[in-house]
Amino acid sequence: MQSSKPSPTKPSQPARILLGRLLRDYVRPHLPLLVRAFAFMALAAAMTGALATLMQPVIDDVFNARDKARLFEVTAAVFVAFILRGFGSYMQTILVNDIGQRIVAATQRQLYSHLIRADLSYLHANASGALLSRVINDVQVLRYAVGECLAGIGASAVTLVILIGVMFWRDWVLASIAFTAFPLAAVFVSRVAKRLRRVGTQTQEAVGQISAVMGQSFTAARQVKAYGTEHFEEQRIGGMIDRIYQLSVKAYRVANTTTPVNEILSGLAIVTVIAYGGLQVMAGQGTAGELFSFITAFLLAYEPLKKISKLNGHLQTGLAAAERMFAVLDTPSAITDAPEAKALELREPSVRFEKVTFAYKPEDGPVLRHFNLEVPAGNSVALVGASGAGKSSILNLVLRFYDVQEGAVRVSGQDVRQVTQASLRRNFALVSQEVAIFDDTVRNNIRYGSPEASDADIERAARAAYAHDFIMALPQGYETILGEHGTRLSGGQRQRISIARAMLRNAPILLLDEATSALDSESERAVQAALAKLQKGRTSIIIAHRLSTISDADIICVMDKGEIVEQGRHEDLLAKGGLYARLWRLQAGEAA
Ligand SMILES: Nc1ncnc2c1ncn2[C@@H]1O[C@H](COP(=O)(O)OP(=O)(O)OP(=O)(O)O)[C@@H](O)[C@H]1O
Ligand SMILES: [Mg+2]
């Protein structure tokens, strides 16, 4: 049910390549900010180093030598160092966060632009919730990782370098002893990293899935209640929540396995330092202040060290998110403008299908096979026939929502693949089988796609679609917010809004797919009259099940399994006594 297509579970791309792309495309544009952030990091790090250094005069001059003048100097220096360190860290954090948020905004914009332009088969293959999760959740994971990595590399590494400098300056032998622990820790940390990236990918996939399934269950709330499947949904979502819980706990545990190892290694190092350094001070080599300053530097180095040892973890989660994001960005739309595509020149609004063979998926077999259809300019062509015969598919091809496998669809003599999509679609108004209502005002719903329309135009279109009266009866009239999927309207009212939208569009070619199916006979007759007026001087393709609504079409095509089996005017088809005549009699019988 929910297929979030191209999301590799195993890390497939080398970290180096992902990281390179991430830095080049997303971090580098913020170089000036980054430089400022690093300057403040350096300030904070320098002050940390200064604090370690100041421990020597604190012990030697103040405590041992009891020098009052030095007491004032040293305490003042310590205080100033703290103030500057606080200021530096604050600025650094703010700037790094700013960079992270800018990256989020940029990637969200980029992902959304890419997804909204993706072809329909991609959008339909991926649940809307899963797509949403990519733009919202994955990007946040990326932000967190980028932030932690920048702060880790910057603040922690710089601090560490300065503190190590202080340590080597105080006593290089002691410093060498203390840092034998490093390589050991590094080996361990790198082993943890691979597992982390895998868990990261799995977690994001699970979050995508849950967003999809949960979203569907809310959208289908009416069905959930009617079929009493609350418990079933609960179990399904519950299972996914469990999985995310387990993955998150696992990720955290894996990330933190470095902690006990680090503790033990640093414990060993500090014990060695105290023992060796203590013996030296006792032997009269070096002062207690020098040793204390060394130990302070070592202890202060612990925090940044810990951050750096976790850096790889953040990096791996970030890379997992980046990989998923790149997978989306690197999937090109199946429907794109040809490189030499020109704008459609609508000399006459005609549509032609020439030997079209088309399948949604090759493995499913073609929906249309060597299909021919001629819609002359200014004519109305009706498509009737059994459910699944391929009627809506024809409209999908006219608008180039999908490409044909063989043959061609021509609008005004031009192959739809040779003209730009924008120039092609501009000439159509579509009332589709699924009515789309946006969570916006009635006015904006009608105006959708015709932004320059005036309020008077909107009202005229609404009147023509027999929507004006019920709109005026809504609490705020045209300003009433319709809610998601237009939940506050009846099916027939929704349909009339979408007809008004198509009328306002004022396009030369009309595509109506069951446009009046949800209306009662009386309003259907009225809307039908309005549509007939609209069709004057335009070309239209009309799909209908109720034959009475299309009986005065210029050409009626009766379709069966992707083929036109009968074609002609109403009277001729009736006289012929074929499938159309039979369907007509059936429906007439029902009506009587
Ligand atoms: N997005 C899609 N992906 C795969 N197959 C599809 C898709 N849309 C339609 N089909 C298949 O194509 C065939 C024709 O569907 P189409 O929607 O054109 O029928 P229709 O004549 O409009 O039917 P109805 O009168 O019920 O709306 C059907 O067998 C359907 O299963
Ligand atoms: Mg259909």
C-alpha cells in the first residue's frame, strides 16, 4: 500500500562522495557565516586554553607564594577569560544554528520544487505522507547532523588543539603518555560508524512509512469509522511506532557505546599523569602549579574529545539523510520538456490520437492499443463506455501527464512531446473525476489557476456553474474556508466549485470527466445548460456514464477495452442498434 520507492536501505554511496556534495552544494554557500562562526569558536577555544594556563599562577603564585598583588591580577584574568569564553560560545552556537536552518530552508525549497514537478506516476507511487516526511523530517535530521558536525569540528577541534598545545608546552613527555589513549579510541569509534548509518537510514524510512499510513488513515477517517477499523489502524500504526522506538533506542545505544570506552581510557591516562607528574614534583622537577595546569588542560580536553568521538555518529546519520534526499533529487521527472521544445501554437483547438499505444506500466499490458481519435476544432466529442475502458487515460495523455509508448497525441497538429508543458496545459480546462478542493476560501478555490480573474468574473463563473446560491448560503459566502478536501461541502457542491473553476479558466479546450455525475437531475440539467453554453466555439472532450448528458455531442465514441467500437451521432448510433443503442435503452429503462 505505502511504497516509498527509491530509498536504499543499505548505505550504497561512499561517504566521501556524499559528504563532498553536501559541503559543495549546501555548506559552501554559507562560507561567510561559517568564517564568522569559526572566529568565535577560536575565541572560545583560546579562552579555554587561557583558563588551563592560568591554573599555574593560581597554584604557584597565589596558593604557594601567597602573593596578594598576583591574587587580584589572576582572579581578574580568570573572570575575563570566562566572560569572553561565554560570549564566544554563544555567538558560535547562534551562527552554527543559523547555518543549519538556512540549509534546511534551502533543501526544503529544493526538494519541494523537485517533487511538485515530478511526474504523476512517481507522485502516485509514493504516498503523500512519505513525500511529506522527506521534506519535513529527513531535512531536520540533516540539519541536526550538520549543526553538530560543524560545532564538533569547529569548536571542539580548535579547543582540543589549543589544550593539547598547553599540555605539550607544560610537559611534552607527560602529554605523549596522556595521548596514547587516542588512537585506541579512534579505532573503536570508526567501527561504530557503519552500524549507525544503517540504523539512521532504517529510522528515516520507518518515519516516512508511518507518516504515509497515518496520513491515509486520517484522510479516510469516514471509512475507518464506518468499517469499524480503528483497532486495526491502531495496531498497524502501533507496530510502526514500536519499530521506530526500537530503532531510535538502538541508534542511541550504538552512538553512546563510545562513552564507557572513552571514560576508561581517559581514566587510565589521568591516573598515569597524576602518578608520573606527582613523582616528578616530589623529585623537585617542575612546580605543583605546572602539573595542576596540565591536569586542568587534560580535564578540559575531555568534553571536546567526547564531542569529537560522537562526531562520526552525527556524520553518519546526516549522510543517511543526505543520501535519501539526493535519491529524490536525482530521480528525474519522466515527463520533461524536450530540449528544443517550443511553445504550442494553437492555430485551431483540435486534438488527434494517431495509432497510440499506451500502458501505465509495461508489465500491466497496454490500456490503449493503436488507438485513433479525431477531435476536430470546435466540436464536442463524448467518450462513453464501461468502467476501466480507458476514457480517463485519454485525458491524461492529452494533457501529457504520461507519455505514449507508440504513436502520437497532437494538439493543433503539434506532438504534445514537442511543445512545453506549460504552453500545452494553458489551453485546457479540466474537470476531473476526483474533484480537488483546497483548504482555502471559496473564492480562491474558484480562482485557482486563473490568478488574474476579478471578483466579478468569479461570481459569473459560480453563477454559470449553479454554485452561487449555495455559496451565498455559506456563513462567510465567498470568503468561507472550505477545509481540507472541502469537507464542509456536499459532493455535488464540490463538483460545482470545480466546474466554476474550469469555466473561469476560459480555455479553448475543455476536458470534462464525469463533471456532473454527483449532481441531482435538476441541477445536472442546469449545469449541463451552462456547460453547453461554455462549449460553444470551443473544443471539448466529455466523458460521461449517463448518456442523456452527452446525447447532443457532435461525435459520440463508444469505448470498450481501450478501443472505439462505435462512433457517430446519437441518432445514427441509436438507429444502428449496437452497443450504444443497448446502453441507451438500459438507462432509459432505469429512468422510467
Ligand atoms: N495510474 C494508473 N496506474 C496504473 N493503471 C491505471 C492507472 N489509472 C488507470 N489505470 C488502468 O487503466 C485502465 C483504464 O483506466 P481509466 O481510468 O482510463 O478508465 P475509465 O474508462 O476512465 O474508467 P471509469 O469510467 O471507471 O472512470 C484500467 O484498467 C485501470 O486499471
Ligand atoms: Mg475514468
